[in-house]
Amino acid sequence: MAASEEHSALFPIFVLTIIALPLVPYTIVNLYLTFRKKTKTINCRCSACFHSGKYRKSIFKRISNFSTYSNLTVVLLWVVVALLALYIKHINTEVLSEAHKYFVDYISKAYQALTDPVSRENFEKYGHPDGRQGLQMGIALPQFLLNIDGASGGILLLGIVGVCIILPLTIAVIYLSRSSKYTGNYVMHHTMYAYYHFMKPSLAPSKVMEVFIRAAEYMEIPVRRTDEESLQKLFFVVRSELNLDLRNIRQEQAKFWKQHPALVKSELLMQAHLTRETTALSPSLQRDLRKMLTLAPRLLEELMKMAIIPRTQQGHGWLRPATGVIELSQSIIQAVPLSARKATGGSNEGYGPFLQLPHFSESIVKKIARKKLRSFQELREMKPQERAELLTQVAGFTANESQDVEMVLEMMPSISIDITCETEGEEGIQEGDIVTMQAWITLRRWNGVIRALPHAPYFPYDKEENFWLLLADPSSNDVWMSQKVNFMDEATAIIAASKAIEELKEGAGASAKEINASVKEAIDRVKAGSRLVMGKFQAPSEGNYNLISYCLCDSWIGCDAKSNIRLKVLKRSRAGTRNIPAADEVPSLEDGAEEEDEEGEDEYDDDYESEYSEDDEDVKGKDAKAAVANGSAHAGNHSGSDESDEN
């Protein structure tokens, strides 16, 4: 058998080995994780979510969920392995027949080396009965590559160079050129530039939409001539939601249509989603809207980062646009118009929170308002039996519809904040100190679940709950610290909390036993539904600062929590000693808590009053307060405590 045939037979075995080495363990690990994963339902089970079809597990959805790039690659590689195994089995039969002939031919050579003296001498000198042999080298390549004649050799060489060198380089260049347009969060760099440029400290919540739609991803959505008529009709449907001056409606309308066509289309489609007027859209516009909603959570997160990115000399972000971004995110997820968030009557949050409940509408809200139920918080604090009677007798709901409302209320989170600000190793805070903020964010639901997806039947995709913890000074519109909090990944939260507590205790000089006890306590709190947030900031100049810690949810309306914290910063002593005031000299949180700072109020663009821009008296009536010299507070949204005890 020729040497080339030997190496040609080894090539598929070589390829099979290279593929199987990483493929087999990767497949085993994935199968183990798949069967080990708990199949626990974390999405809403109300009839509105069921009819939306978002969680309906049809065969097409099962196939689409399985058809990820990684899964398809694994299946394709296993198909290649199977084909190679069949090919090797087939080629082995041919090799065995040729090996038999090869063995018979060389037996005569061996016999000749034993019987013929010349052949024996050649074998002893050169290792072969026929004498000196030329050096033979081979490579494990297919046979057709080794039998190259003059006619096809050049073409085959060009083909090999094109497939093995030029094609991979071309794919790499295209990939790098496209990926260079995006950041690590898969948001285009042009979007980040636009958000940074148009973000202003006095940006009102109603103006955040105008910045949000300037994303480069939305600008790339094509504007077709066939969409003009549909967009014209849509304009008159959502005109009341646009920031137009009704006194000069003609001029405002002409100014609106003079904008870039992509901006006009993006705002109209997003307003159609907020007002739930999407059924009249053409199929092409519905596809464009779904694409916009797919990108919306990612873009809103980057827009939030642009609001809280350090802007001032002290390294603080801006509070007003940050709360506006959260309001817009809540409205998009729940499909609630921004006009419904305006303060009306005795409610500072409007009737928007009611619209996120199934079967609720503006007319239903007006009906129950006649029974002196004016705020969403009052509805949550009612007993289940009283709430069921209100919905069935006043709102006209059926028993099943009332049960849907109860099911959604059980899923809504209640947040509590336990926060402290102190200087490590010291009893007070002096100007210039590095202050450590430690906050425990605790989530509770009436149904006892921690990990859950929000009720959002009008949002076509799964959306995880995210919370933003902001330590801010409303009087100066500054965000001192910010952190994103997520309750979906418990394992990561346990690792982060354990490491943070261990480093904190080691820095304080605690013993190993105390460190282990603190770490164990932190792990138990995380498993019970709490998340630890820690950060550091530099203490400002001497004075008293009335800060507010916000915990804002980006998916639910009316589930935010806030707490007041009084931070007293002392003047730094030259001798290095701490001038700690006596306990009776430390002003309590209530002293001066109702002081209102009017500075900078005129520069704000107040289109409507945000639910986060309450005065201090409203905050005082809603949130628990506490204060000590180093700045600490515990407060939260405990609206569901009564019902949870009964349920």
C-alpha cells in the first residue's frame, strides 16, 4: 500500500479526534446542567398574560428556544462526528483488503532477506532487502490533494488559499468592522454620544422620550413610503401624548413633521405602544415596533448610565433625568401613557399604576375613585375580601377578572432599604473622609417568590426586574452613588455579599470567628431575599446634608421605595482628633426635615410633576425615618404587609 494512501486514511481519524476532544465534555456538562435546572414558574399566570401568547410554549417556541447558535453548533458538530465515523468504518474495509495485499508482498521480501546473502547484507546495512531506500515523508491529508496534476494543481491551490486564508480573513474583517460600532452592552457608540450630548440636568420626565428615540439603532430602521399614510393616521391618535403646544397646534404640528423621518416614526410607534393602539398598525410597522421594543431595555439602561455618570466637580450625577428614565422604562414595560403618570387629585402618581393591572382602564379607575379610593397604595393595602367586593360590585369585574387582579398584586414587589453611611474605624464623618455606604435591599412578595418576571402582557418579550439604588441630594439634583440591583441570580449575590462582608470585617480587625459569623449572616439574608450594595464616596465640605436613598424599579409602577438619611459632616481638625458632638447635640432627622430648598427650581423644565418630586412633607408621611451621627436609615415600601399575613 502506498504511503499516501496510509496518510489519507489517517486524516478523517485526525479530524474526528480534534472535534471529539472538546465536544464530548461540553455536551455532557450541558446535559447535566439542563436536567439539574429547576423548572419553576416565575412568570405571571393571569389570563391577560396567557392570552398575550408570550409564555405559551408552542412547538415553534420550543424549537426557537432550542435553536440558539451554541445548540445548533453542537448539533452540527455531532452530525459531522457521525459522518466521519461512518466514513472511517467504510474506508477501513478498503484499507484491510489493501493491507492484506501489502502484507503478502512484503512477506516475500522478508523471506528473501533470510535466504539470500546479498539481501541479508542490504537489510543489515540499510534496513531493506533491496538496498538503500529514499526518504519518505507523508502528511495526513485527503487523497485528492496528494494527486495533483499540472492542469488542476493551480486551481486547487487557489481554492485552498481562498477557503483557508482569504475567506476567514474576510469574515474576521467584516465582524470586526461591525462590532467596532458597538459597546460591551451591544449599544452603538453613536447612541452613547447622542445620549451624552442631549442629557441635561434639568431634563423633565416628559422630555426623556425625545432623548431616548435618538438612538442610532432606531435611526437605522427604514422609513418606507408605504408607511406615510399609516403614520399620518397614527399621529392624530397619539397627538395628545406628544409634547405639542395646543395653542399653536398648526405650527407645532409642522415643526414635528420637519424632524428627521426616523425620529418621527420612532416616537409615533413608541407612543402607539404606550397608548396600546398597536392593533391598527400595518404588519411592517408592527415588525418595526417589535424591533424597537427588543432594543428598549438595553437602550434605557445605557440612558440611565448617562444620567448618573459623574458630571459635576464632586463626581455626582443628575437625579432629575435619572428618575425620568426610570419612569419611561416603567411606562414602556407596562404600556402606560406618560400622561397617566401626572399627579391628579389626591394621588401624586396619577392613575398610571392602576393601568398595569389586568382589565383596568381609565373608566374603571374613575368608578373606584368615587368610593374615595384615590391612590394605588390604598388598593394594595386593602384586605383581599374588601378588594374583591370593590372590584366586583363597583368596577363590575367577574370573579375570574378579580382573581387575575389579585394574582398580579401578589407578584408585585415590596422593597425595604436598610442603609448606613460611616467612616471605617471612626465614630463620625469629617470632610474629605472616604465614607462607606452599606445598604441591604430586601424584596418581599405576597406569594413568597423572590425571583419572578413582571406582569407585562403588552411587552412582547421576557424582561427581568432590575432595581436602581440611588443615594441623592434632591436639593442640588445630585446623585452621590448609584448601583443596579438584580434578584434573579442568587448564587452571584451570595458570592458578592460574602466577599464584601469578609473584606469589611478584615479591615475592621475582626477575628476569624467574627468574620465567619458575619459572612454566614449575610448569606442567610441573601437567601431570604436581600441584596447587599456597598460603595464608597468622599465626604463633602462641612455641613448637614438631607439625602434620600431611592430604590427604583424599572418594570413596575408604584413599587419604588425611598428613605431619608441625615448626613452630618464635621470640619476636619488639624490635630487629627475627632470633634464628635454629644448625642443630644446631634440633630435628629425630623429637625429640619421639612426644609425646602428652592434653589435651581426655576431652571427645571416642569412639564408635569414627577411622582419622585414630592415635597418633604409627603416623603415624611410615607417613609420611615431614622438618623444618627454617621448617617443611617431604614425604610421601605411595606404596602403588602397586611395582606401577606392573611394570605
